[in-house]
Amino acid sequence: MFIVRSRLIALLLASLALAGATRTAEAADVQGSRDHPLVKRYEGSVILRYSSNAFDLYRLPVGPVEGKGAKARFPKGLPLQGRVTRITYLAPVGRSTLEVMKNYEQELSAGGFTSLFAGAHQSLGEGNDNAFTAAAYQGLILPSSGNNGVSLHLAVSRDDRFLAARRSQAGSDVHVAVYAVAAGGLAHYVYTDPVARKGFVSPGRVLVQVDVIEAKPLESRMVTVAANEMARSLTSSGSVALYGILFDSNSAEIKSESTPTLDEIAKLLKTQPALRLLVVGHTDNVGAFEFNVDLSQRRATSVVRALTSRYGIDAKRLTPVGVSFSSPVASNKTEEGRAKNRRVQLVENEPTSSSR
């Protein structure tokens, strides 16, 4: 009897110790994280994951999801680009998705935000599956690992709510997406930095995903290539990639900021009157391949037209070619990679006397 009682006491002490460790783990946000200055956290919440990219793409749901499971999609989505900050919070025990979301609604309204779309589970997807989570937050709230030193493993319930809002101020738009969902089963998260600590998410515990998208244009960090540098690259490798010829999205109209690069191309062609070039347009993989074939061809044609009309270059020396996203130099999975793939390439076009 004494042995059994001792074991029970030991088990109780161990349980209390684990509970204490869990509370300790929850007391600290993941290292390197912070609240966004425009959106406060729900009181008592803890940051489980955090990321902030200076420039990225984001599709903001502004209408219900259609379909379920792998077929879930958003027929109404607002494509955005700019700084994207994503924060996953764990709300305090005993709070509901309704209470948490009402607080965020009041906070955003007080901050000058206007609602674009809001809904609870019935308006977020079809059937019993949590289609909204699958479509919008796959890899964030569904099982995943290795993000910023934190792993999450949990199933989510049908108790979920979403809000998309926008604030326009001083000519700049800020969009916020808030998604609150209750855990559907026992789950755990693991802090691996600075030391491994485990915490447990009990069924019904609310997780909150807060995404803030601050619209801004991509900063051009590509240096204009001088004519002599173009000549060296053509001699050594037969081609030169140029990032100083700029277009608006889905447009073939050359922007005025492209003039310095066009000046250098014209200088190259005038100093080498026998030089013939392929002017090759490259795009990223946003949109269908065939669409980008046409877009890249029109962009290459615009460059040839600018060189012939503005600088008097003989059109017979220039051949426009559009290759869509068939020849990437970086991964199209990131905005940085997509920016590198959007380019105009000059390729030496000197046919030989015979072919093999």
C-alpha cells in the first residue's frame, strides 16, 4: 500500500512538474518574434511562429472557399505584394474563437481598418472538412515542422472564424488577415531554440494566425550594365542578362526608368555596327506558360521597337524572342527568385557559314 501510494505521489509530482514546464514554455514567445506594430495580440497569447519577408506575394481571401480537401480553392482572392509578416499565436486557455475574433475586429476598426470579408465555419467552406484551413493555411496550422525553430502537430476543428481588412492611408494600403481556429485534438508544439521545450495544445485551445501585408513596389537593386560590360559578356559567354528594362505586371510597355539601360544597348550596337542580337524576353512562372510566351514575346518586341525608333538601330540586326519561363536562373518559389527570372537577355546572333 505504501509503495502504491508513493508511486501515486511521484506520478502527481511529475504531472505538476510537466504542467509547470508547459506554463514556462508558454510564457516566452519564440526567439526573434514580435507583435506587428499595427496589430496588437490578444492578451495572454504566446507567439509560436513568426516570419517577416521584405517583399513577397500574398493572395488574400475575400470570399468563401469552394470545394473541400485538396480541391479547396478561393474564387475570390485579392493578389497582393509587399512586406508580408505572418504570426501564429496560441491564445490563453478557456477563450473561444468568437471572443478572440471580436477583440481583433474592435482593434482593427479602432485602427482605421475596413472589413473586406468575414465569416465563421459555415461560410468558409463546404462539408465537414476544414476546407478553409486547407486552402489558406496549409503548412502553417496544419501539420508541419521546421519553421523558425518551432514544430506544430495538430488537427483543427470546425470551430473557425476569419476576417480580412484593409486600411488606406497616405497613399499606401495595409491588409490584415486574422484566422482563429480551435484545436480539434491533443497536439504539441516544440521549441528547439535555444533549448528544447514542449508545450501541449489541448482540444478546443484557440490558435490565431495574423498576417499583415504592407503594399509596396519591389525595390530595384539591379545596377545598369554599361555598354563595355555588355560587350565583354557577349564575348565571353555569348549573352548578357539585363534587369534594367522594366515593365508593369502583365504589361509590355517599357517604363521610363528603363532609359539608362536602353542607352547602353544602343551605345553597344553603334560601336559594333556588325553585331546582331537576339533580344530574348524572360518571365517568372506567375500565370500560364502560353500566356507568358505571348507576354515575353511582346516585351522583347517592345525593346526592339524602342531601339529602332529612338536610337535609329537597323531592325534587321535585332530579333525579338519570347521564351516565357522556360529558362529560369533561380527558383520561382520566392519573390527574390522570380525577380531574377524576369529579365531581358541579349544573345549574340552570328550565324556560321555551315551547320552540323
